[in-house]
Amino acid sequence: DAAARAACRVAAKTLPALSAERVWRELSGLLSLPEPLRALRLMHEDGVLTAILPEATALDRLERLPLLSGPDAVLRLAALVGVDRAGAAAVAARLRLSAAQRKRLEGLAKPWPMALAGDTTAQRRALYRQGAARCRDLALLLAGEGKIAPRQLRDFLALAESWTTPVLPVGGDDVTALGIAPGPRVGRLLRAVERWWEEGDFAAGRDECLARLRELAAPS
């Protein structure tokens, strides 16, 4: 409707006067639709999108976001805005996102871990460090930028779906049992064992981890 679009262009400058809650309610409703791109492109052409979300510079990335991501408003917002973590925090503050939404949006800002596009060993390490939910979102965003091939994405999402986070087989009591007093050294030794365990693709059991711990704790 040409007349309606003309009216929208004229009124766009008044949009910043709306409450942040109202803007996010309307924007999240749009981003939750099965197909929001046509409306978003019209909003961009008419200056409406710039008035409410100037960071919305990645419409092409949003368009390429795999359909299996579903109508997820926060994930789509992360795909739409071309910002780093500080920029994501600013967007979240301006739109008055909930604490959970803000944390998620910030966690999906660039730089993205390219380990998700690596082999399965690197992918398992990423899942261990960052959690399956965040890795799934990041893999979808990487796919939106063409950094992960469709088949690799499907394989990774299947891995993430079946992922159970492994538990380091040793803990602080095992360190102090070696005669090491509680304190910063305990944490350093555990982190060193954990890195070694990760590098071995979580294959080492308790006995191997204890042996590695004793080796690291031995006087040099």
C-alpha cells in the first residue's frame, strides 16, 4: 500500500519516542513470525528499521539463517544486528530485554568460535566449554554466514542434541590428598589436568587423571 508506506516514512522519525518495551514487543512479535524478511526489508527501505534498530545491518545473514532455527526472536535478533559483545549489550539495554535475553544476545555476538566448523574433537571441546544450547545457536549463525556447510551443520546439531557433558574424574580432594594445602595452587593443578583431559578428547579415566595430577604436582 503506497499511501501507507509513505505515511510510515513520514512517521518513522517519531518512533524513538515509543517506550522500549513497546518497541521490543512489536519487534519480537515480527521476529517470531514464520517469515519476517519481507516486512523487515520494507522497514529498512522506508527508514523504519533504522529508527528503532540502527544496528540491523545484517538482513542477508538473517535471510540465510537455516529454517530449522525456527521462529526464535532472540536468535534472529542476533543474526540481524552486526555488533560485537559491547554492541549487543547496548542493544539489549535499549530494548529493555530480560536478563536472560540480554545474556543470550551478548553470548551470540561476534567473534564466534570457529571450532564449531572444525572436526568432531574440536566440536566436543566447544560443547564442553560453552554448552550445547549456545553452541547450537552459534552453529546456526555461522551457517547464516556460510561458514558451515549444510551437511556439517546437520551433523553438528545431531552431536549437540545427543551431548552429555562429561565430568572431570578428579577434584580438589584429590589434590589435597597429595599433601598440597588448600589455596590457589589447587585450582591451577585442576585446570592443568582438565586441559590435558580435554586435549585427549575426555578419554582419560580416573586412574589416568590421578597419574597426570601426581605428575604435575611433583616437585620439578
